[in-house]
Amino acid sequence: MTPRQTSPTGLLILLCIVVNVASVSVVMLGPLLVALAQAFQTSVAMVGQLGGATAITWGLTAPLAGPVADAYGQRPLLLIGLLLAVGLLGATLAWNYQALFALRLLTGVGAALIPPNSLAIVAEVFPPTARGKAIGWLLSAAGLSAVAGAPLVVALLAVGGWHLPFTVLGLASLGVGGLCWVWLPQRPRSSGHALAFVAHYREVGTQGMFWWVLVANALEQMTFFGLLSYLAAHLMQSYQMPAGATALPLALVGGGVVVAGVLGGWVADHRCRLAWCALACVGSGLPAAVVFTAGVSPWAIVALACGAATLARLSSAVVATVLLEYAGGSRTTATGLFALSNQLGVFGGASLGGLMLALGGFPLVGLFCLVVAVLAAVVIRLTVRDSAAFLTQLALREGKTAPE
């Protein structure tokens, strides 16, 4: 079937749905930990490793698949990514923990193909001066999984046990896969070389600034995931908040992530975007440090955490937009490496934050968040410059002569 022509706005809405389904399929495990531990007669800690399985295959798949998508088009790879439905539906038939672990590995492979290819499609459809807002909406769709995904999984768990969330999300993946088959644009295959992994990596990798942008992104993601990983534990241990009562604070922080996507999209199209991005990095580190050190009320802590999360994630839209501008014809390679830097941020925030907690308690976690946030801001201000394509489009938009 030949894909139908659709408007950029319609395509963006479809991609937001796809990204949201993929994100929920990854974050769904939290509410299911106890039920899965009972079903497979193991510990909650062991079931928690299922999340690590997904992250491992995600981090390995995204950068390797980028050159394939750049050679053959994003549409085939994105459609293959929606085969995460196999991992989700297969999980309902898992006969032991090892089978479920293998299916979560498969889910990570599928989910890893969706955000990078979605970002690359947006970059091809939207012009440079409107691209940031579109990317911001995609990131908001991913953030929405933290706000609405967990409550949805809890509701499905209450109705039909642990099988039902996997079934519903698997069927949702198949449904959006059908929509993508019909509506996603199809790009003619590049002639000449076949996969050309080296060529695509060389196109992005020979630019030193490209790597500095990835470094800044990884550092800022460490701030975010250092905060997110230990916020609930801080509320429970320092404020004696019951575990169930932390659901609302975490949902509020997730709401900040959704807002950050929209604001970040606006900033990414602004002429002073790099200055604002660096300022947001510092602005995320300061309240994150206060969260873990100040003896204020728990809801004041939640408000500070929400502000810190919003500012920390605001930079993601700017970083993704800049990377795509420098990527040339290797956009999916660039977004795959962007996904890898995000996973490094997840690992660094959780692991190094845990080390700080062991060494000096929660105040040291706050100091860690502040230090990496400031380092991200320094990297952005000292090493990153706007691309010529963005400056030219900005000049045309403002009715000025394009820079030489």
C-alpha cells in the first residue's frame, strides 16, 4: 500500500502517539513490580532488573540502527520498531522469569527505533525555524507517559491483573503500527552505497561540536535522573511519607516534563536558544540541590523538584534540534547517538547518584545534581554554536540578509 499524503501537523500528532506508546511500554514496569514478583515467585529486586534489560537493548540498538535508517529511510525502521508489540503481547504468555526477561530485551529493541526515527522524520518535514516546536511536542508526548502511563497501568492491573496492561499496550502498538503503515511518508532509497555505516558516522563524528552537544546532554540528563531516582526515597525516609503517597508528587514532576517539552520547543526556535539552554541547566541544578538539603515542608520539596525537572528537560528540545541541524544527511544516526547519550544520563544519574547517597546521604546527591548541571551549562556556553542553517533561516524569517 502506498502511504497517503498527510499534513505536517497530522504527521506530528501521529508521531506523538507513537512515541507515547513506546514510552509507556518502557515505564510500565514500576506499578507491576510486586505483581510480577508474586507471579514468577521471585523478589521485587529481581523483577526490577527487567527495566535494566530494556535500557541495555535500547542503548545498543539506537546508535547502530541510525545509519540503516539514513540509508533506507526512517519509515521501515519505525515500522519495525512498532514490533515492540511482539514483546508486549508475548509477555502475557511468558512461562517463567527468564522468558519475560528475554521479551523485555525485545521490547527495548523495538522501543529504541521509535524516538530517533520520529525525530528524524520531523526534521525532514519541518523547516529549521519551526523544527524546535515540533520536537518539543514529541518530547512532551514522551513525558506524558510519566503522568498518564503509570495511572493507566495501575487501573488495568486492578481490573485484569498483570496480563492486562501488557495486552492493552501490545494491541495499542499494533493499532498505531497500522496507522503508520498508511500515513508515514516513504522516502526513495538512497542510490550508490548500501548501508555505509562508516560514512554516516563520519558525517556527524568529524564535527567536534556535535560530540560536545552530546556531552552536555548526558550531563543534564544526569541531573534529571539523579533527582528523579532518589526523590521518592527522600520523601519516604526524610519526611516519613508512605510509599503510596509518593505517586502524586511523582506525577506532578512528570507534569513538569510535559511542560518542559512545550517550553523547550519554543526556546529551540529562539535566537538566544543556547544562552537560555545554559541558564536552564544552572536553574535545574540549584533547586535540585535544595530539594535534598533544605528542611522545608514536603510539598515545598515537591514544588522545587517539579521546577528542577522542568528546567532540566527543557534543554532536551534545544539539544535535539541543534544535533539535527549539524547532522546533514545522517539525521537518524544523530538521533540514535542522542538516544545513547540519554541512556548514559540515565545510568550516570542513577548510579553516581546512588554512590553519592552511600557516601554522604541525600545532601551529597543534591550536590551531585548541582555540579553536573553547572558542567552542562559550561559545556554549552564554551563549545556550542548555532548552525549556519539556523542562522540563515532566522535571518530570512526576520527579513534580514542571511549571514555570510
